[in-house]
Amino acid sequence: MGKTQKKREEQEEEVRPSKRTCTNKPPLIILAHGAGASSNSEWMLTWKDLLFSATGAVDVVTFDYPYCAGGKKGAPPKAEKLIIPHTEEIRKEQLKYPGHPLVLAGKSMGSRVSCMVAGQGTLDVSAIVCLGYPLKGTSGALRDETLLELRVPVMFVQGSKDGLCPLDKLQGVLKKMVCSTKLHVIEGGDHSFKSIEQVACNVVDHLIKGLGQWLGAIFEKDQVLRICSCERTSYGQAAKVEDYLYRFKRLWDRWFLIRNMLSDFATQLRDARPQHLTPPLRSLGCFKSRGVDARVGNASVSTSAQLQTAVTVGYPS
């Protein structure tokens, strides 16, 4: 009983480390700026604080894309060219906070690039928060290809008067998206939601509370999936070992069966052998050297008689 209990505890210990690696740590949020302002703008600093208070994140990191880093001023390049520097910034921050869920957030262009980064599948992204997603391009064309490819939960925070993202167009895209989505509309807000001072405090509080609850539900679901994955990995390894042992046992049993069949066949061959095969079979050790009689046809002759017959008949050398 003691050995059984000890073995059970050892098996449980093998699973526990996997569960500990899947513990629900506070998220790491990477907040990317839009095309019109850098990471140190008032809008970005305000939303950095709001996201931090809403999620209890370990950190909300902002950064500048290369075209405006170090105070440089210039027109932003195509969003596709910002994927690499965006990804590099994420990986750098992940080294500081290993094991924390990753949430990508962005303002306008930054939200679109965040969706592109998540859509590549090279990073384990838990969720995306789009603050004023630019659904329409400068030419007025609908840019929904990136959104339709996403497999990560996305929350859209949009102003009801946002000219770059008409709500009817966005809702049509949301119906076609395969991932989990949530839309929070700021009534009267434009592409930048007006200024934070102009938005009523209760609206901001409702938004922040909803954002925190949405992310909390995602992390809880993700936590369950990770734990189940870890348990399946642990138990799956044990199942593989058990399967290998079962296969080995089957091969061992078959070997014994084949060995017994060969033994029975040798016995039958010995009992029904022709006379001229007697000495070669004796030379192979099928008979003992003494006290064994061999049957030739229905007659029984002694070993000495067999040897005499063999010498008389003759065998090829």
C-alpha cells in the first residue's frame, strides 16, 4: 500500500510542474502608435495608463516605429514594412517577461500592424485590442483581408463617427471573421474618440471595465486549454510507454509461438523421416547418441542397424 501511494505521488509530481508553467500570469501589453503621432503623445500616454489599470498588466510597453524613432518626422511606410520592427520589439519585451500572456494593442495604423503580426502565427498572441481600426484605406477601399485571416480574439473600440471605420461596414466584416470578436462603440467619438476629457467618465469606466472582463475571460479559457494540453502531454508520454510495452509483449509471445511451432515441426520431421536422411539428422543433433530407436517405414531398428544401413547405402560427402 505504501509503495502504491508513493508511486501515485511521483506520478502527480510529474504533472504538477507542467501545471505550474501554465499559471495565469498578468498579461504583457504591447501598445503601438498610429500614423499621426509617436509613442510619447498625450493620447498614447493616456491609453497606456487606462490599459494598465483595466488589465493589471505586468507592463504596457510603447515604442516608436523606425520612421519616427528619435524624433524623426516622416511619412509612414506601408503597414507591411512595419511588421518586422514590430515583431522585434515584441520579442525583446518577451525576454524581460517570459511566460506572460501577450496582448497586442494599437491605435489606428498600430492596430492594423498588430493584426498583421498576430496573423503570421510566429508569436503566441492571446488577444488583440484595436483602438480605432482603419478599415477603409485612403482610396476608400475596404481593407478586411488581415482581419479575416485572424485566429486570435479581437476587441474593437470604435467611435460611432469614425470616418475610417463605418460601423455598418465593420459589423459586416465581424460576421465573416472566424475568430472571437467584441465591439465597443464610443457614441459620438471620431477616429481618436475625441479627447479623453470630452468623453464622459462613466463611458470610459464602462469601456475599461468591459475590456478587463473580456481579457479576463480569454485568459481563463486559455489557462484551461494550456493545463489540459500539459496534462495530455504528460499522460500521452505514459500512454506511449505502455503501448511500447504492449507491443514488445506481443512480439515476445509470437516468438514463443513460432519457437514451439518449429519444435513441433522438427519432431514431426524426425518421426517421419526417410531412411537415407537418418545420419544427417543425427549429425544435426536431432537424436541422442544412445538409447534412441528410429523408425524406417513401420519397422523399428536400432541405432547400430541405422549406421550399418547408412554405410551400406552410402551418402554423398
